Amino acid sequence: MPASPSTARAINDRLALRLLQQQGPLTAAQLKQHTGLSRPTVADLVDRLAASGLIQVVGEAGEQRRGPNAKLYGIVADRAHLAALDVRTEGVSVLVSDLVGRVLGEASVPIGGDTGTGHAVEQAVALVERVAKEAGADRLHTVGIGAPGLIDPATGELRDSGGLPAWHRRLVAVLQERLPAARVTVENETNLAALAEQRDGAARDRDTFVLLWLGFGTGAAVVLDGHLRRGASGGTGEIGFLPVPWTRGLPSATDCAGGFHSLASSAAITELAGRHGVTAPPGTEEPLGAGLVRAAVEAVSAGGAGAGAGDAGVVPAGVARAGGAGVGSAGGAAGAGSAEGGAGAFLDALADRVALGVASVVAVLDPGCVVLGGEVGHAGGEELAGRVGERIRRMAPLPTEVRAGVLGGAAVLRGALLTAREAAQEELFAPLDR
């Protein structure tokens, strides 16, 4: 059955708005070329969208061209203002943008672990209000939040998870109270990082991939056939609880100690670097684990560090248990001398650990591509990704490309902004005559 005139108009309007969002300002002739619509139809939709306040003339295509066809039309960027939050255990970062995603203001505030819930929430909310005011945003249309923990797929709310600060859950409710006109949404931080890497980073050419988050903690996000998968309870990707060798015990339902987290968290990486004599330069502003990995990569690149990619075995005889004795040894870490020293040996040992998580993901999901995200994945770059990829080629029968994340820790804030923008545009770009 052919679409009704009103439905056809709605489809054409949405198509034009998406093109203007993705490609920036376009002339009527360019809209005709990209949409395949007739000239009269394009002229009608341009008039309709302009009258609704969604688009406006933002310039001309070139000095050599004059007349109506030279006008450049763009989305009215200040039609709505958006906020994105990256909520961590140690603080919060906020940015405010216009409807097309242009950042107007950005700031962060640390929140100590001993800060009370009420004070922590007030610090975070005050930061949002201050950044919005400084950005000239009188009213926020949509607020997107990225936070660690599980998101209930039925309610969209952050679930009460052991080990996470109580102010995380309270923050969402208080923001909605203080910003009653805004739509406030929350999503798992690793899921947002995956969306950002797919849109603007290492996975732009992939509809199916897994992002392995390596930062303060660990996590994974699963994108299959272009769709983010959250699982029955919102817990897809809680890879920190994955039982692995080389740890003191097994994780529990409430504590990931003993799981993959104990091998690849920032604290575990810091301890591993110490055993190999790797130190980070003073004054680094990134998380310590990422700084140590970056220092090792720079040392290897300079040609002054031990083993190269693939030199270490998948299960090295001298690998020490995370926080304990060496595997197969009675006491301390086995493998004295060069086996425990040098940036290259450190990266090899870290690659052995990361490969355990990647291999588990590959065996179950066959994603074809795993992106090493987070601050550590970004700091390790191709040096770490190459080492992990070499191990996966030996461990897994399924072809899998291991890539370094492009956006690092900034991926969460970028993903929160993308989801806020999508939600705002979904509402504002709704059919005009419904």
C-alpha cells in the first residue's frame, strides 16, 4: 500500500534532517541529489522545516553562485541544548552542547571516596548547572549519563550494585528533580564507549564487534548486527567477573576479585609494571595504569625494551599470580632477570592477561573484531593490540582482528553526548503534522 501524503512528508522531512545532521549544511540542490526527491518536493520540505524552526539559512555555497539554489540550509543548532555526563567512582565530567553536537562547555570535578552521598550529588549537580550557565544554555533538553554498573532493561534505571558509590544512583533522581523539563537517561559506560568507537573511532566499519574496556576497572560491550546487546538483566559484558587462572581464587556474586578484573584492572596493571621495573613519568594526568602502559610503549618504540610482540608464550612459566606467588613456583615471582624486567616483557605479560578475556569473548560470540578501549587500551595502541592479536591467532580458531581504541577514556562522554543528541532529535524531528 502506498504511503499517504502525510506519511510521505514525514519520511522526507526525517531523511533531510538526518542528512543535515550527518553532513552539515547543504543546498536545496544537494538535498535533491542525496535524497533523490524532485525539486518541487525538496522546495516544499525546505519551506516546511524552516517554518517549523528546525532549519535555517546559514550561508551560501560559493561566491560564484547566486540565487535560491545557492543558499545553504542547516539545522537550528540552538533549538535545544544537551548535557553529557561521565560518572566515575572518583569524580564526574560534564559537557554541554547544542543540537548538532558542537561542544559549548566542559568541566570535571573530583569526588573523593569519603565524600558523603548528599555532598557528592550536590557537587555533581552544581557542576552540570555551572557548565550549562557558562555555555549559555538556559534550558537543557536532554541529559545523557554514562555510569558503571548495570542498567535495568525494563526501567532504564541504574541498578543498586555492590562496590559502587551510593551517590551514582541518587544523582540520576536529583538531576531529574532539578531539571524537570529535561529528559534524563542513563547507560552503562562501556556501552556508551562502544557506540562512540563505532560512530567516530576504531569500529566505524564494523556492525559486529566487542569493545573490551581497560581502565580503572574492566568491562565489555557487545554490538551484534549493528545493535547493542544488553542481556536479560542488563549485565552483558560484565567480564570482570570472568573466572581466570593466575589469581588467588574465584569471583563471587558480589565481588569480582579473583576474576578478569584482578588481572587487567588499573591496580593489577600497576602491580605488574612494578614487578617489571616500569615507571610512569611524573606529572602524568591520565590514570596510573594507562600512564605505565604508555611509558612502556614509548620505551619499546625507542628501541630500549626487551621482548617484542609474540615472543612470550600464552601461559608464561614465570607469570606471577595477581597479588600472589608465581604459577608453578613455591614462593615469589618466577623468572628473575630479564623475564621480570623491561618494558617489552611487561607488555608481553599484560598481553597474556588481556588475551584471556579476548579469547573468552571470541569463543562465545565470534565477533570478528575486538577493540581494546578505555585509557589503557588507548595508551597501549597498536603495540599492545598487536601483541594481543598475535596470542589470539594462536589461541582461537576463529579469525579475529584486535584493534586499539581511538577515543580512550573520552569515549564515555562522547557516547553519552551521542545518545542525548539522538534522543533529542528523535523528539524534535518527529513528524510535523502528527
